[in-house]
Amino acid sequence: MGEASPAAQRFRAPRWGDTRLWIGLLLLVVSMFAGAKLLSQESEAITVWQVDRDLSAGAEAIALKPITVALGQAQEDYFSVDEIPTGRLRFPVESGELLPRSAMTGSQQEPSRVITVGVDPFHAPVDVAPGDRVDVWSTPSTATYLPDSPANDRSPNPQLALESVLVERVESDSLGGRKAVVLRVRPKNVGDLVRASRSGTIDLIKVPVQGSGS
């Protein structure tokens, strides 16, 4: 005799009390909500301004480029490309960051003056640009020494004239091969800068941008 055939198994419909069924339904619902959330965020994407290079505190909102992002409820905290930011930065903004509304001072600005200094090409960073901050150093062109002064004491010592001065504009080859650097300073510092620029050689040392709003 041949072997007996295995008994046919009937298909049993899943019961509502089956835990695996409820877990499957839960995963399906969660995935549907997650997909709907992603689609909703994409539909709420807006185009705002992004800073294209480091800008120091006090600079105008320059070097901006548009970028489309989804910010959700935070979109009101940033300038859309339909708006032109006015005023000056209250704190530094680094390259690649979105431009927040909180960074701008609006139309109110503290009193300031602009002054142009001539700088030899090798006495300033090659990439110095509007929006940077620099320390201004001055090396006297002449000095008075005692007859018996040591030779190593006869070289003029550089002197710090002003710290963290805002660069407003830079024009090359406009002053006999030198850079014409326009600096924005407080009224009380104008005399110091004029004195430094007339007493000797000017050197500009770039101050790095350090974070934003922190």
C-alpha cells in the first residue's frame, strides 16, 4: 500500500484578537501618517536668503543667495526672498547659514563715520572684503633714538591703533598700486585712525567670525 496522503489544511481567516494583525495595522497607519507629513512639509517649502560668506557684526546684509527649504512653523523667523533686509547685523552670521530676522537691527543704527586708508597689497589679507572686521596696526615710518641705542632697538615697533574695525568697501589699484580700504568707525575713533594712517605703514589683520547669536 502507498503512503497515506497528508490531510488537507484549511485556510483560517485571521481573528481580530490576533496580536500580529493589530501590529501590522498599526505599522500601516504610522507609515501613512509619516508619508502625509513629508508631503505636507514639501508643500510648505519657501525660498529664503542664505548667507554666501562670513559676515561680521555691523555689516550690511550682503552676499546673499536664495535657497528653498522647509522650515515649518519657523519660517516666519527668516527673511523670504520677497523681502530686502535693511539695517546692519547685530551679531555675526557664518557662511551657509540662513539669514534670521533677529540678526538685523532695522533702520536704527549707532552713529558712525567712514574713512579710507591706503594699504599696501602685502599688508592686508588678499581676501579682505566688505563685511569683514580687521585690527588696524601702524608702524611709524620714523623714530628718534639715543646715539648709544642698540641696533635691535632701532626698528620701529608696530602699534595697535584700533581693534575690530568694520570693512565697508575695498578697491584695489586705486591709490598708486595700494588698496583703498574704507573702514567704518565710531566718531570718537576717527582721530586715532587718521593719526595712524599718517604716521607710518598700515597693516590690517583680519578678525575671524566666531559663531552667530551665541
